[in-house]
Amino acid sequence: MEGINVLDALAVVLSACISAMGLGGGGVLILYLTLVRDTPQMVAQGINLLFFLPCAVTAAAIYQKRGLLRWGTILPMVFGGFLGVGAGSLLLRHIDTRILTILFAVLMIGAGLYTVFKREKAQ
């Protein structure tokens, strides 16, 4: 068994910090895994989803304790999420990994451009 790689630990901590701020730390983790660690795209996305679970459970517990959760809004989204997971897993069996990588890159570039060029709406 190998020891802890400092770069791996740094990527995990950076991803966790960015995720805790709600800024999409999963994107950082997926980019690190695919570009630096040469992890296949689907494996990197699976690792990212597993990494996200403790963050989501912790956040949900904190928001529930503060009374900030609206279950009438959340439950349909949870149901839709489960449907999306099922559809996505079926679809992934028919998509080449290179296409998935390109789609993820386009999504990341689009999100970055949107963030840079979006205009704040007047309140």
C-alpha cells in the first residue's frame, strides 16, 4: 500500500473547501483525477459522487437544524435526481469515454464563461 501523496491530499482538501463554499469543488476533483492522475472520466465522476455524499449529508443536517429546508421543494427534486441517476447510468453504457470527456470539458468551459460574463441583475 502506498503512502499518502501530498498532491492527492492537496487536491482533496482544495475540493472539500471549494465544495463547502458551494462553488463546485467536484469540478476541481474531476479535473485533477483525469488530468493529473490519468483516471478514466467515468471513474473520476464516480469518485466525485462518493466524495460529495458526506458533504451533502452534513450540509442537509445543518440546514435542517436551522429550519431552512423546505421538504415540499426538496422531495420532488430528490425523486427527479433518482430518475436522472437511472437514466444517466443507462445512457453511459452507450457513450464513449472520449465523448463524455469532451462533454464535461464543454460544460466546465461554459460554466466558467457564464461566471465571468454574467451580469448582476438589479434587485
